[in-house]
Amino acid sequence: MTILILGSGGREHTFAWKTAQSPLCDKLFVAPGNSGTAQIATNVNIKVTDFEAIKALVLEHDIDMVVVGPEDPLVQGVHDFFLNDDQLKNIAVIGPQKAAAELEGSKEFAKEFLFRHHIPTAAYQSFDSSTVEEGCRFLETLNPPYVLKADGLAAGKGVLILNNLDEAKTELKNMLVEAKFGEASSKVVIEEFLDGIELSCFVLTDGKNYKILPTAKDYKRIGEGDTGLNTGGMGAISPVPFATEAFLNKIEERIVKPTINGLVKDNLPYKGFVFIGLIKVGDDPKVIEYNVRMGDPETEVVLPRLKTDLVEIFKAISEERLNEIDIEIDERAATTVMLVSGGYPEAYEKGKEITGLDAIEGSIPFHAGATIKDGKVVTSGGRVMAITSYGNTYQEAIKKSYQNIDKLHFDKMNYRKDIGFDL
Ligand code: AMP
Ligand code: GLY
């Protein structure tokens, strides 16, 4: 098969790494890709939301399958674009259709779905610019901290957690009236604050059958001890040590099954990954959010633990026979540590040469914001590279990642030295 992966991050390098290992994959393209995917696939410099350019590429190279990495093209309807085009309609697309992608595209849609299907989640109400005063009164009925979420996609920045009521009211007005997050905050969901430890569950579905992948925990804040600004993710661990068998059963029975059944009942066509952000409150899992794609850097620890051929799984998803596939998981733990540009998640410089990659032993460097320039690997983004390792325990794995990071260098390189600190 000829396969195209859309995206350019560490997630997509990991997809490419796993796809290239499949005997079913004859030729692999990544658009736009990065310096990591360039080593194992053909990069094509087109934007993931330029559907006409994607169509031209697919037709030119007889591509059989398109795997969508990030949420933007899904929420904009890339899968529907294929289904509605006579020349593209028989090509396998891994990723939900637009109606289902609203689970990530609109927080209000996701909350309505969760309540409709009796899936445990935080209490909420949603507001728009005509109901700001009601929103302020609702805040007065809650205990701090206050959780405000822009309804739409806001590149991971749309959630505010505030301790002070006046500040919460001001931010609510900023979001609804001053368009703090643009169109994304024309509606705001205000939620009950859930106190607990977070983890993520990843599910594959063909729209009726499902398979559960290993859990992972990511580290979102820039600073050690989970402090400072939110990032796309600074590291991850799989499996999550506190996710016991009993707890995983609760996740499957109370969350995964009603989610998949809900997709069927609501007629939301879904062939792809469901990423369920969870919080463990006491001994019970509650849903924080849905994402309609894999996580980054969670992919960099989940896929390395998957022994089953990923392309075989994707084929089964597209043919709606995922029930026929056995998912085999590596018992070892996997960890990853993200190397980021100094300054990230605020302003940072690009174009710094990355050295030491040849010295890496026993870890896998998944490239993210990195590109090739004049034959050298240089930084091109905030999150630059995820260093993944296996171990019999996560402590052993993380030690290996840090040992290899000691050999790597670029100007103003930064990373968290405490991944796993809270486990
Ligand atoms: P989200 O974009 O919905 O995943 O929210 C971003 C982050 O905000 C989550 O990873 C949590 O750390 C936090 N968060 C979101 N909703 C809640 C909630 N109801 N209670 C506590 N923390 C939350
Ligand atoms: N690491 C969180 C995400 O991919 O959304």
C-alpha cells in the first residue's frame, strides 16, 4: 500500500516509524513532515488543511490510505471531503468525520454528548455574549477554583483555571465580549473543578467495534513540579502505574463502552483514535475532554508499546472489522522526554543545530519541531524532539532517556528533569 500521514510533529514521526515497519506499507509519504520523517518517508511540503493539495498528492501517487495526525483537518472535515469526492471516496481515511470531530471542536458539544450518554464528567453550563450576566451569577454559585473553557479549538490554550471569583468574572467577559480566543471563545463552558490526578485513555474504533490501547500520562506544564505555563506536553509515561486493573475496568465500563455506543446512537461516523482525557477523583474516572486524534507526546510512548502491525489495524478500521484484530502490547514501560526551544511556550528562536543524535544508544529520538537545513538537523519549532526509552519499570526507562539527552545539544535547549515525579 501507499500511505500518507498528515502532520509534522513527534506524533507523526512516531506514526511514520511504526507504519514503515509494516510489510503492508510499500511507500510512505508525510505532509508536511519533519527531519525525522524525512529519514523514513518522502516529505511533501503541503499544509494539512489544504484539501485540494492533498487531493492532488493522493491522485498523483495512487495513495491508498490517509492517516490524519492533528485535529484541525478533522474538525474542518477532511474525511468528508474524501467521501464526497468521486475520485477519493474509496481511499481509506483514518480519522472521524466532521460531525464526530466536534467532540474535540466544541467543548459544549462534548459536554452535551457526555450528559446524554450518562458518562461521568464535571457539572457545567455554557454561556455566550448574550448571557454574560447569567455566567457571572453561575460562577457565584460555584466554589473556587473556577474552570472556564473556550468552546472551540484554541491550540490548547483555551482553558483557564482561576482561584479568584472577580478574576473569573473578568476573564469570562474577556472571552465572551473581547474575544480573548477569537471565534473559539464566542461560547464558554464553565465547569465544576475536579480535584485528582490526570491520565489519558486511547481507544481505536471503526465506528462500532473498539480496542483499548495502553494508558499514558503526560506532563503539560513547562516547569518542574507541574508549574508555569501550559505546553503541548513536556513528557509522557505509559502505562500509568496507578491505573490498576479495577480502575481500567471502570474506565471501560463507565466511559469507553458508553462513548462508542453513543457514537452509534447519535450517528457520528468515527474511524480512528479517540483520546479520552480523564481525571481520577477518589477511585473513580471522570472525563475531562475528548480529542479525536492521538496525543502528542502520548503517541511517543503508546505506539512503541504496540506490537501489532499498525497498518493491519488501520486496514481493519477502514473495513469495519476491528473485532478481528488482536492488539498485542509490550509489557515494558515506555517514557519520553520532550526537548524544547528556550523560551517555549512563549517566544523562542529557531534554526539551532541539533548535535549528538548519532551518539544516542537504546533510546528513540522522535523528531518534532526539527527540520533539515544544509544537511544539518536544526530546530524549527517550540517542541523539538521527544526522546523515548523502554524499561522494565518507568524509572529505568526514564533514566535511559535522560542519559541520552546528556549527549544531545542545541543552543538554549530546555527540558523537564522530573518526568514521573508525581507517581
Ligand atoms: P482540556 O483542554 O479540557 O483538557 O483542559 C486542559 C487542562 O485543564 C486539563 O488537562 C486539566 O488539567 C485542566 N482541567 C480541565 N477541566 C478541568 C476540571 N473540570 N477540573 C479540573 N481541572 C480541569
Ligand atoms: N498532549 C496533549 C495533547 O496532545 O492534546
